[in-house]
Amino acid sequence: MGYNIDEFKIILEERLSKKRLTHSFNVADEAVKLANVWGADVEKAYVAGLLHDVCKEISRVEQRKLVEKSRKDVTAEEISVPQLWHGIAGEVYCNTDLGINDDDILNAIRYHTVARKGMSLLEEIIYLADLTSADRDYPDVDYVRKLCKKNISDAMLYALQYSITDVIEKKSVLPRHTVEAYNQYALSERK
């Protein structure tokens, strides 16, 4: 594969605040830990974790332009919530500007906030690494960290429950992808 990690770090340093840059490094580190636990590609995990928020702090206008170029399934709910645009924009940016063509990495970046039905192992790892990185300190984070290393499907179900509850409490909309992901993990739990 041979990605130029140093180049990616320079790009992130130019695009992100110190706090967001630290978060990106922490997510990359956590993704590597989870990749080692679950037998995923460590380099892909690091790259996807590092770049997952590459478009988080660009303007909404720039994000929207990138979202409109997406070839992925962008839902009306996602369009209605600008806070969700950065994952979609990041996937497009990483493909067009950084030359990343690996669909697994691109999907991990695209769906790191909303999840989706049928996630790959790498997508699950990035979703969970984003929620459990060293800078996260919500009440259940230590429990979720332990669960991530014990059973990744259970961790996904718990993380989705947490995220959905948070969205509902904010009276925001639930993207179809999130609902479908939750239903998939909930149904597999019942079997």
C-alpha cells in the first residue's frame, strides 16, 4: 500500500485545530489497537483513523460542495444536518485530492459518524475508535473501550444505542443509515 503518512500529517496540521489534530492522532492510535485485536489491516486502520475528520473544520460551503460530488448514498437526513457533512466530504476529499482509492478506507471515513448496515471490519473499527479514543471522556467510555476488545458486534450495538439516544435527546433527525445499522446489530444480537 505504502501511504505517505508524513504527508497526511502535514495536511492535517494545516487543516485542523490543535484539539482536532490531537483527536485525529488518538483515533488513529486507537484504530491500530483495535485492528491488532481483530486482525484488520493496521496500515488501513491508521490511515482511516488519521484522516476521518480531515474535512471537519473546513467551511460549510466547502463541505457542501464536496458532499454534492459524493458517489455514495447520501440521504436527505444527512443533507439536513450539516454536522454530518464532514464524513461525506472527507471521503470525497481523500479520494480526489489525496488519491486514496481503497474503498474500505473511503467507506470508513464516509460512515464514521452515521454508521451503516453491512459495515466492514475496518468501518466498525473506525466508528468505534472515534468514540473511544484517548481524548473521549463521556460517562460510559471505559465500558465501551472494554467492550470493543471483547466483542466488536456488541460494542457496535452499544455505541449505536448511545449515539441514537444522544440524537433523540437533541431532537435531531436519525439518518436512515444509522437506523439500518442499529437494526442489523440488534437483530444479530437476538439470534
